[in-house]
Amino acid sequence: MMLKDSFAEVGAFETLRKVSDLGYNAVEISQVPMDEKNVSELERAQTELGMVVASLSVMMEKPVGRPGESLKDDFDKIVNDAKRLDTNLLRIGMLPFGAMTSIDAVVDFAKETNGYAERLAEHGISLYYHNHHIEFAKFDGKYMLDIINENSPAMGLEIDVHWVQRGGLDPVRTLEKYAGNTAMVHLKDYRIGMMPESALGYLESGDFVNFMTEFKNVVQFAEVGEGNLDFPSIVPAAEAAGAQYLLVEQDELYGRTVWEVLETSHRNLTAMGFGNLF
């Protein structure tokens, strides 16, 4: 997802060459067109760079007006891409917004995805669900994520530690809770930034609505090691939970380039003693 602009500008192979040069050896493919050109270049990156395609991102069904492929409409194409790229892991990035509205809608989503997970298993492919913070909303005292998990036994989890923290839970305890069911973990930090000067300008002009927007936006994504999360505890917990891949990701870059962000996270993880992960 972080590299989609580079994919569009220089192609998949040259993008992954730069990723490899930074010291990363695996990548999750999300939000890029899985057309023949990109799939072929991903195959080339595997052969020539040793880059591993850890997983492919899929949708259960495409929202109106959005490009991409879905399990509902493109099941055979998705299976074929996974086999071409030698990955047996697929992940759903988020449940449809309409499925968040009630416990019945959540259960229906989970049962439908479980059906796809069972079909994928027949091809040797496993399906996983990636959390944001919304999955820690409660229905009848139970987290949405647990409702999804309980109603989709054939589907595993991809835990995103930033979104766990933003959802009000502890990443380490959450990884322990879902140990054995978590194949992938997203590593990104959680930073409280400084309010911009514009916020005080809003306050002085009496624009309290825009001031509060700026105030709330001090919660930021951050490079691993540049925020408040305890990665010396999180990384071992992820490994103990059975994660096959720990994937560095950052949703917003705040003026930095994607290459600066990836280099910083790599450097900090190595300094923490996790250079063996790369």
C-alpha cells in the first residue's frame, strides 16, 4: 500500500529493487493493480531479487466505483495469482462499512468470508482478516473482532498493532489472546504529535470546531521506534503468537518519503536487536 505510487511511476520490479536495497526481503501486495504487467514484474522480483510475496490483499466484494478484484467476482484469478507468486496467504483489509452497523451484519460478513476461506483452503491458500480500530467496538459487550473470529473459524487474523492501540487495547496482550491464529502482524508505531500553529490560529479566531479537529489529529502513525509502542515486547509477542511475517507499514507519512520511512523503521528495528528478522 505504501509503494503504490512508486509501482505506478517506475513499476513493480524497480520499486522492489529499492525495497530490497533497504534490507527488506518480503512484501505484502495491497492497493496495486494485479494486471499482467505487475504480476510478471513481481515474479521477476522473486527470481532476481529473492523478494518474497508474503501475502496478497483481497476484497470480499468490490464497493461501487472502486477498482480491484474480489473473491465474489474474481475468485479463480485471485487463486491463480497466488499460485504464480508462490504465496498461500491472502488477507482482507477491512469489512465493508455496511457490515459494521449491527451484530447481525457482522455475523453475516464473518460467515460469508468463512465460506471463501473454506474454498481457498481447497487450493492450499489461507485467508486472514486485518483489523483497524473499528473492530474493537462492542456489540452486546463483545468486540466486533471476536464476533468475526468466532463466526469465521476457517479465517485467521492479521494483527495491526497501531490500530490495536488506537482501539484502546494493549498490542502485546492482544497478540497473546490471538496466538496460534495470527499469521501476519503489521508493525507501525503510534505517535502523539505536536499541534500545528494553525490550531492556535483557529482558537484565537473563535473557530473551535477546526481547533478540535487539529487537536484530535495529534494522534499519528509513525515509523517503528519513533512513537510510543513497546516494540521490544511486541516483536517477541508476535513471534510467539506464530506470525510468519512482521510487515512494516505506515498509513500517513507527514511529509517524509516512503523510502525515508522504511529506512528509519528498518534502522530502529535493527538497533532494537531484531536485525535477524530481515
